[in-house]
Amino acid sequence: MKNLRKIIALFAFIFVIGIYLTIRTVNTSLNKIETPKETVEIQKDTTNLLKAKKKIKTV
């Protein structure tokens, strides 16, 4: 009977430690600081625009 209590206590201890580590891991992943995303302005090349205008036929 003493061995059964020791086994149950050991499993309960492992269970509590597992829950604690899981909660700590989830909290640290949720509390990450997001780095601001850098926006880049895209400019079209004028040569490509001129080529596109030449290809378009007016009716």
C-alpha cells in the first residue's frame, strides 16, 4: 500500500510539473514582442511602362 501511494504521488508530481511547463511555454510564446514590419514602396520601372504602352493598340 505504501508503494502504491508513492507511485500515485510521483505521477501527480509529474502531472503538475507538466501542466506548469505547458502554461509557461504558452505564455512565453504569446508574449513575444512583435518587430514592426518595414514597408517598402515599390516603384515601377519607366522602361517597362513605355514598352507596355507600345503594345497597347488604340482602336
